Amino acid sequence: MDARSTYFEHGTAAERWARARLFFDAKEYGPAVEILEGLAGEAPEQLAPRLLLARAYYHSARLARAEEELRAILERWPVEDYARLLLGRTLQRQGRTAEAAPHLRLAAAMAGEFPE
């Protein structure tokens, strides 16, 4: 095991979560992903690490991974409006505008944003 992977795996789940947040907030999405993948794998029933992982994938342009994680989140938590919004934006960024549209409309409706 190299020092880098040891650093990302070191500490309690709470310590690793705090470290991942620090990396994410510093826009260091690669290291955040490395930590969050472990956390999400250990506790797939927890939404927060999985959603932050999807966001880190999105911001690091790992769009296929972001889409995969967001679809898994929505399968488990279908009313998670932010995940729905981010899935729509992820699809848009991949040039899949028609596929993104229903997700974006649903996210807006779930957030109480209705067109006038």
C-alpha cells in the first residue's frame, strides 16, 4: 500500500468525510473522489457521501461516472431533487439535451419552480 492510498483511507469515517469535504471545497476533486469512493462503498445507504461523490465526478468531468452514481442515488432516493437536477446537467454536458430535459423539469417542479 502506498502512502497516498494510506492517507485517503486513514481515520474514522467522520475524519475521512471531513477530509473529503476539505478537498471538495478546495476544488481538488480527484482526491475527494478517492476518499468518497471508499466512504460510499462502506456505507451505500448514506446519501451524503454518494451525492458528494457524484458532484466530485461531475466537477472533474468524469461524466459517465457521475451519471452512473446519480442514477443509483435516484433508484434508492427517487425524490432527491438535487440528484435529479445534477443528472439533468450531467446529461446536458454530454450533449444529451433531450434526455436531460425531463430530469431538469422534474427537479424544478420538486423544488417548487413552476413556469409561468
